[in-house]
Amino acid sequence: MIRPFLPLPGTAAVLLSLLPTLLHAEAPAAAPTPVAASTSAAADMALAAQNLLSTLDETQRAKAFFPLTSEERQNWHFVPLDRQGITLADLRPDQDHLVYGLLGSALSAEGWRKTTTIMSLEKVLFDLENGAAKRNTEKYYVAIFGEPKTGQPWGWRFEGHHISLNFTITADSTVALTPSFLGANPGEIKDGPRAGLRVLADEENFGLALARSLSPEQQKSGFLPGYPPAELLTNQEPRVQPLSPAGVSASTFSEAQRAVLWQIIGEYVDRFRPDLTATAKASLQKDGGNLTFAWAGTTETGTGHYYRVQSPQFLFEYDNTQNNARHPHAVWRDFNGDFGADLLKEHYQKNHTAK
């Protein structure tokens, strides 16, 4: 689905001709760096987490609950391995529903669709791999860090194969949303009743469209030399820095190219409910002239490729090289705010400075 969120001044006519479903809205005013949420979003998450915790017995709670200061909070993964936290398999069916309620407190309808569809692919892999135990649609973990109460910092994570959603909520109800990772294997189902399904289709389609649109001059800085990397360059690092070379500047883009660039970004940011992403979108709009796009690999469909979009604050990174380019990974990172680092630092400086 085509869902641009930040049209640049003077592009309305082009966007209307290219994107019939464009929703018009005034761009939000420039805002501080943190990815902020309204109080209602933070309150919804706290209530959903409280509802889940209230049903856990002592053994379950020992698996699900960690101190906010636990090193485990930044120990994130997206490969099929055992993790810390409590799995859906460890919960009763009624408790599973409360996990879905927690997810629903943060995700948009599109984010919910992508996340649950990715989980369903584990059954496809289970069948393809002759019942491999690691392929389990219930092997997704919930972890809650700190008590989920309004007015104090806490966090939570939902994670398993090809999903890592990390949230940090501060005392003033500001929310950090990154790292945010989604992947898919198979990236495209070839046979059976679900043939043709591509969970992360638009992440790939819009990237290819922008790469193919680059002029020879833009390709000089926009196309990276050599083969595409076999994995995301930032991998599962808890902290990341801007990647170099950055790529071609969006300041050189035509209006049509900028429209596609915003579509790419929207596929990452719009995983979450709109009141959780308003500040991120404002930051991106403010830095629109400083956005860059870099591509590696060919632009032929079905061949391995990689791209990244960077702003001064954010990185959106994508690769699809494994399994004959049918195994995409797509992550959103914040150079200063992954795991709420900048938000928690500010909170502790204000409230916990030794006197």
C-alpha cells in the first residue's frame, strides 16, 4: 500500500499524480531529537503490560520481568535462538491474548499485519525443514523491564525469529521505538495456498524503484562499489554510528524521487501507531535536505541487493541477499536514542544526580 507521510513543499501535484492514495496533512513543526509519544500511547502500553503481568504466576514472572537496568534490555537478536523472557508457548491461551494486546498498544494496523504474518512464516519453515524444532510460531518472547507505571521509566521487548521490537518509556511518557527490526523467510512464498506472499514487499519495491531512478550522475555517489553485504552492516549492535559512504544526497532528487524516498521511510516508521511517530517524522522533515540514499548490488528483480537511508538522527537499513534474494531484513536505528539512551540519560541527570 502506498502511504507517503511527509510531502515536501511544492510536490503536491507530482505526488497526486504518482500516489492516488496520498493523505494530505500539514507537516508537523520541527521538534527535539527524541522520538516522543502522546501520554495516551504510553498509558496504553503501561495498562497492557500491567494486564499481562497481573496474570503471571511466580515462575512465569521470573521469566518475563527484569530490572530496567538489566544488561539484557540491550541484548537484542533476530535469529532463531533461545532468548531471555517468556515465550507464547509458556503462556496460557488467555495470556497470549494479553501479549497481543500489548503489541496492539504500540503497532499500527500495518505493523500488526506485518508482525503477525512474519510469525506465521515459522510454520512454513517448519514444514520445509521437516519439523525442525527451532521453527515454532510460539517461540516469540516477551520481556518487561521495570515496573510499567505512569510517571516512572520502564521498557518492554517482543522478540523472536525475524522480529525485534524494543520500547523504552520515560517518566514523562516519551517513548523510544528503536531498534525496530522485521525480516522474512521466505521473503516470497512460491507454492501452495499462500503463493506470492511477500511480507516486506514494499520495503523492497520502493528501494528498487528509487535505485532504478537514479541518474548516471547520482549513481556515482548513490551506488556503493562491490557486492552487497551478506547482512545488515549494523547487525545486532546495541549502538550504531552513521555509515560511510553515506550515499547520494536527497537534495539532488527530483520531486518524484523524493516521493519514493518518503515511501521507503514510511515502511519503517509507520509500523507504529501515528501518535508514537509524530516527533520522528518531524525530525525527518526538518532534516529532509540532509537525507541520503545508498544502494549496493544490481537493480534486477531476484538478485541480491542492499540499501540504506540516513538522516542526521536515523538509519533505515535493508538487505536481501540470502536464499536467492528471498530473505529480506529491514531495521530502523537511532544514532542517539536506541533503547532510549538519550531519554534515560536526561531523566537520570534531572532526577538522580547526587546532591
